[in-house]
Amino acid sequence: MRVLALLLSCPTAAAASLQLQRPTLAGCNNVCSSRRGQFCCSPQLRRSASLKCSVDNQAAAAKAEPPSLEAVAEMVETTFVRACMDLASGLIDTMKLFIVSVKVAYEQGADFPTLEHTLSQCTRQTAGRPLAPEELDLRRLWSALVYLTLVELDHPTAQADLGSTVPAETKGKYQNFVRNIIRLREKGATLQNLNLDSVLDTAPPTDPIEFAILSQSCRLVFLTMTVLREEALAAGDSAVTTGPQIPGTR
């Protein structure tokens, strides 16, 4: 099944398409997945609280060399396909894995064109076939949104000004989208009450495909902040606000 068809079949998109006047992002549960372990090949992934992976040898993991960009690209390729598949079932864990994979590339200082080129050379085909052009476009958009979110949050990276390496058209179209989601989350918004009306500068689209992409892109930006918060909590950052742990809402 095509990735875009999977997005249309996810609970959020299906419900929202029936109520375009007030589209909400509720409906996904943060359910643990048994397949997580295969993605935990880097120290960055191992220490992410959002993954909650079981690690048998923490000392060895701490001493492990950072993954190559080629290895990171394989993680991005695999987690993207599985994130789309899981969204159709209402699961968000593999979307978090996708976010963490792209974040590793960002932290290592990979500019966006280099990440995209490395992905284009990746031989892994998690879908069992080459991705269709529209699926590659979606992966490119989601990777760019992770980069733009990390830039807006001033997340550390080995190379300065990575935001300028995101395609100008994408940045121009989605920068305010990202900023609005960040602003609303910082004011206390959750996935349950976040809606496209409040994050778009124009009216939400009526086209089902475009609507589904924007809805899940909104979730992606929100969950990027969730991943950073969970990692900070796991690292003992006292500056992180604590509170009730409602899966997928903080």
C-alpha cells in the first residue's frame, strides 16, 4: 500500500476529513513497539527516553563510535516507512524513531542536501520496493520539518546555521507553521487540542491528501519537541517542567 494511502487511513486523518471545519489531532496512542531494538545502534538513540529501549551494556554503548551518516540514512529510511505504516494503526512510536534518526544527522552537522543525497544512495528498501516520488517528497518534507524545528529550538549541532541548508521553498512555506506549533505547545497545547486552524496562516486545505499530510506534519513537529523533552528528563535536566505523564501530549 502506498504511504499516502496509509496516511489517509490513519484514525486522525479519517476522523478529521469528516470535520474539516475544526480539524483536531487527537486519536493516536503512544504504544510501545517490539521492533524498537533494531534501531538502537547509536548512543543518541540509546539514551532517548522516548524509545525506552532495553540496553544490556550501557558502558559499551557509551563508548560506541557515533554512527556514520550512511548508517543514519538507513535508520531514516526504515523508520519513515514504518512510521507511516504505524500511523494507520494509531501508533506514534516509530514516528519518534524517525525524528530521533533525523535528529542524529542534525546533531552531527549534516547539512540538508548531504542528508538527502545520502538517503538517495541508501540501498535498503523497507517498503519492499523503491519509494514513489510522492513518498520521497513526504520523507523530504518531514526531514526538513525536523531540521526547522531543531533550528527554532536552538538545538545543538556540530555545524552552525543548518536551517539555511533546508530548501528555501520548504522553509518559506513551513517556517511559520513550525513556529506556531512551538508557540502553542509552549503555552500548554496538547495533541488533543491542537488543530490546523491555529497553526496555519490560511484556511486548512479541503483536499484529503494535503489535509492528511499537514495533520501528520503537525504531529511530527509536536513530537519533535516531545523527544527533546524526554531526552532532557532522562538526562536529569532540572530546567524541564515536570507534570502528569500523558502519552503523546507533552
